[in-house]
Amino acid sequence: MTGNKQQTTENSKGQLKLLSDRIHKLNQEEWDAFSKIWTPFTARRKEIITRSGERERYLYFVLDGIQRVYYHDEYGREATLVFTYAPSFGGVLDSMLNDQVSKYNYEALSKSEFLRASFSDLNDLMLRHQGVRSIIMTGVSGALAGVLERLAELQCFSSEEKFKKLLTRSPHILNIVPHKYLANYLGIDPTNFSKLINRVII
């Protein structure tokens, strides 16, 4: 049983290496150090992995499942900000990088499997290895670029334009994310979202 678990972890780290290589290829010393800090983690469906009011202690690498980062105010209103799914990094990045209390929740929408690394270990590697620092900074820069692009869409695009843009960028997302969360993500009334699904052709 131990051998099977070890093999599964090695396979998972192989997936991590494929993604990290696309961002910035580490040399063998850097990869050996980077790969050692990741451990398996599982979340149940609808489990809040990181709650608002807590500090984000981990960077997650998604192996399976769908997750979202969302804001929830005192009036019960929600704003879905980000979806994560394999293979990608996840977590509340601003809380983690700034070591501050999170304003957002990180929730597993389905049963989810991850590798995760503590930020203390990750930060130590970033200080010692240029390649690891490049992976994290490039990943954060890409996430910021995506958020800025989506802010422009939310303020300037019609509901149909936002819907088309989402499907152009992520054509598979209708099949993996519950539609009520996609409607919230786009700032579209759920009824209008359903009409767009039936009417819009990409």
C-alpha cells in the first residue's frame, strides 16, 4: 500500500513538473528542492479550504476537481472571482504572498485532490533559487493579467460579449463548472445565463 501511495505522489509531482517547465524550466538542483516541499492534500465537495479571516498558508497545485475563490459580504452577497482546475496553481494568492488575513474564501466545488506547499518552505526556496522565484513571479503576473482583463470585460462588455469571451478563452468550462457559479462569475442573472447557453453559438 505504501508503495502505491508513493507511486501516486511521484506521478502527481510529474504533473507538477510539466506545468512548472512550461512556466520556467528548473535545473536539476532547483527541481529536486522544489519537488520535495509538496505533499498530497484532499478536500471534500463544498469544503472551504481557506476561509476569509484566515491567512493563506499554502500554495496548491490542482490535480483533480474544481475550486473557486469568492468574496462573501455581510449581506449574504457573493462574487465568484477565480476558478481553478487541473493543472493549475490555486489558493488565495494575495493573502499568501503578503502574509495577511484573507478577504476571500477558497472552496472546493467538487471533491478535489492537490499537492500543496507551505508558503514558509516556498519563500525559503524563492530566496535561494532564482528559478523557483521565476516560476512564482511569472505565475502571479499571469494571474494578475487575467484578473485585469476580466475587470475590463465586466465593466465594458454586454452579457453576451462576456459569455462569448469566456467560452472563447475556456471552451470546456460549461461542462465542468456549475452554471450558477459561472453566471455569478460573469455578473449575469442566472435566467439570462441559461438563455445565452441556448442562443449563443461560438
